[in-house]
Amino acid sequence: MHGTLSGSTRGVQGRCAGALLGLLVFMGGLSPAVAQRFLSDDPLWHDPDRMDMPFPTPTPSAHGIGPLEFFKRSFGGPGDDAGPAQNINTVGGVPNSSWYTNRHYRSSMSSAALQRGPNQEPGPSRQSTWRVVDLLTTGELPRAVIRDTTGRTYRILFDAPAHPEMATGAAMISSRLLHALGYNVPQHWLRRTRAGRLVPAPDRGVTQSRVDSLLASAAQRPDGTYRALVTRIPDVERRIGPFQFNGTRADDGNDVFPHEDRRELRGLRVVAAWIHHSALRSRHTLDVGVTVEGRRFVRHYLTDLHLTLGSGGAAPKPAWSGHEHVLELGRVFERIGTLGLSGGEWAETGLLSDSTVGRYGANGFDPRTWRPEWPNLAFQSATPADAFWAAKKIQNFSREELRTIVRTANYSSQDVAHHMVQTLRARRNAIGRAFLDWGGGLDRFAVQSGRLTFEDLRAAHGQVSDTLQRTVEWRAYDNRAKKVGPVLTRTSSARASLPIPNYSPPYLRATLVTPRAGTTQVFVRQTKQGGASPGGRLRRRVVGIERADTAAVQVP
């Protein structure tokens, strides 16, 4: 567990501004003594990691980790030796980058946008034939690469006959959730197709008999059609290969933050727990080279989303998935000592196992102890601050928004759709209860009409009363010396709108202490316009947020 954060982690700004500062000092144009905590453009919401760079050399798909590395990761404690995430801005947010884009939490998406998800294109033609250019042998489900009449290529996947709609439905739902949360995922469409639409592409080595064999191993609907999951990553100029959850790519000049220190990858542990992406590891990711406005750079994707929710692909996930790593010596010795009678608490948990749902439910779900099947250094580096960042975004989905997203799976059973919505809600709420305490659970800070406004996330989601009193203390803040002055005001309030003292220092710091939860410090400064607003108060804006927790919150 990590306690208070000492100082602000500049992350993106530190990389760019620090280099500029060093250059100026070297040229004799600036003394290092004038370094200041907040810069004029804080908080930064765009990471300049999309500079023009040669594409890295393609790498093969990951073949897993060796035994030594597996045990090293397995025995690493939760967040052992992990400091604050390195790529955050001064308010604790993750700037837009080649890895991540702020979407639903920062700016609410419409129902249509949530349904559309990552899709930027119309998808393959519903009328013309699909030319099969390759049959994929990876995984247990029937897969192929097709080309439609527009010349675009797509990957298609079919459900297993014993589990119709399970893998395809999971991918549709998870692609929309992950996209809304800010991650890069392939475009996903559901298409109903007949056997006659799939024909071999000329001169590609694919025969009609192989296409027929593909369909023979796929789930067929009562009307003779097949339900196909179609995916495509747009604008790909080079498929580079999977990314790792630790380290950086030496041949990518834009990749400067160790992956285990990226907040979006640390927080992905909480997201993965929500959608039960327990199989997630490097082989389920993909780096691609793209060119945007003449600049070449790498974009980073999460793939194979048919392995989420209750789906293990061709069969439901095993009961132990999400509770243990593939191999845990402690569990092995425990079962040997009990002649196999001990299977952990998960062995007694009655998760629903349905031919369409797979094994996905909320009974026995504990987001603090959930773990992926394979140890992951980014997940193990997650701190309470990273978990809070992810939890607030997950808790932000309303029941109706979850219904909207689940509808994209087009389940034939309303009972299955209802179960999915209810399970997502229940797991969402469990995540909120586990991780929203950090710093008192306060967020969405802004300055409006001379007052500091914010949202008490725990109260907004019914976890605590909205009459909870917190102490508020204001001090002047010296941005160059990085010190605070004497107390200007101290009060107690349950309101989510606090008057800002009408003092002239360029920077002020508010400290909000929530009983039995934590502390949040908010830094505000005068805007460049200066002067006073029509109401006679100085114009200010929020430039920094720091949180500390006094509760015993642990993140595996």
C-alpha cells in the first residue's frame, strides 16, 4: 500500500519542459534556481508522443514469459517498490496520447456514440461477397481474413457451436466499454452471413473446401446463417507486434515512459477486473504503425476482446480464472496437503455458467483480490491512486448506458442481456466501494464564480451521505519556492462548493480533509487575464490536485 504522494509528478510536462530548461541553462539563458512547480500550460492534456519517427521493426507475437520471470512476478507484492505513475499531468489525469484518449468521463458520450464505440467506418458490405484471403489457425475459434468489394481487409471470428453468441457478444460489449474508457481497440461489427457469401480469394491458396471446413466448425443459427464478429484496425501501415507491460521499445523514439509506470496500464488492472479480462497478457495487444498529418508513429491497441466477460473463446472461462495465476506454488502445496480438497474460496462460489454468458457474475467478486491468469508488472505496480483513476471512470457508467452498450451484443435472449447489465452494474459498484475512498473520493474540481466546486463521488454513487462534514483550509502557495504560507481561512463544510478567499497571491492551496477517508489538496492560480471578475473576485483556475489516503486501501 502506498501512502501520501510527495510532490507533484509532472510526467509529460517534465519530459518536454525539463529538456527545454536544461537547454536554456546550458546556453546561459536561464538559471536553474527559477524552476517552478506549475508551468503556464498546466494541466497538460496532450502528450507529444506522436512525433514523426521511423516505424519500429516488426516483432513476433509474444510466446509468454519464462519460468524464472513468472515466479519473480508471482512473488512480487502488490505495488512493491512502485512510485507514482510517470505519465500523469498536474491534476492526476492521463493526457491524450498514442496509448489513450480521454472520452466518456471527461466529456459524456451520447447513446449513439456509446453504441458506435470505436467504429469509424461502415464495416464490410452486407450485400457483396467476402473474399477469404487467409484462414487463421491461432486460437480455438474459427477465424479468417477477408476482403470486401472496397478492397479493405477485415478479420472475422465465429462462435463455437456449443456456445453461440458467447465470444462474439463479449467482444462487442467490451470493445464499447474499453473505447469509452479511453483505450485503443479495433473496430467491431456483428454481421449475419450465409455460407455463400464467403468465397476463396483468387491466387491466395485458400480453397472452397477449407472455407467449408471453417464454417463447419462455427455455430450456425436456426435459419442457416452464421453470426460473425468482424474486426478491423484503421489506417494500419505496418503491424509491428504486441507491446509489453513493462519497459519501453528501444526502437521507438516516442516510447519514453516505462510501461509499468503508465497510469492507463496500471489502471487497466481495475478495468480488466470489471470485464473479467483475466487472460490479458502481451499476446492480446498490438502495436501498429500509422501516419497522421504526415507524421509516422506507433499506436497501441488492446485486442482479442472475445476473451472477456465469461468467454474463454471456445469454452467458458475456468472457475479459478480471476482468482489465481496459472501456477501458484502456495495453492499447489495447499491442494497437495488436502488431497485436492482445497480449491480456494472461488471453488465454493456459484458463478453462473451459461452457454451464452460463459462464467461471468458478481457473486464472490472482490476487485481487491482479482488477478489475471498471468502476472503482469503494470498491474502489480498499481497504487491506490491508479485504482482511483480507473474506478471513477468505471463508476461513471449509468445503468441505461450499460444497457445501451449491452444491446450491441444483440443477444437472442433478453435474460442473457439482463444478466450482463446486472453483472456489470454489480461489479462496477464493488469497484467503487473498493477504490473511491482515495483522497476522500473528491473529483471534477473547477472554479466557478469565485468558488471552488467539485463532486463527492462516493456521495454521488450512494456510498456515503452527502451531509458528511470535511475540513477545508486555505493557504497562499509560492510556486517558485514550492512552499505554503500561513493559514488564510479554516472552516468545516459539507457543501461541494467552497468560497475562495479573496486574497491576491497568484497561487492558493486548498486542503480538504474527509474524515476516515483521506485528504485532497487543490492548487488554483490567477489566470493570465488577471484582474477581477464582474463579481469583484480574482479569476482563477485549478492547476494541481494531490490526493492522500488515510484508509487501508490495498491494490494487488
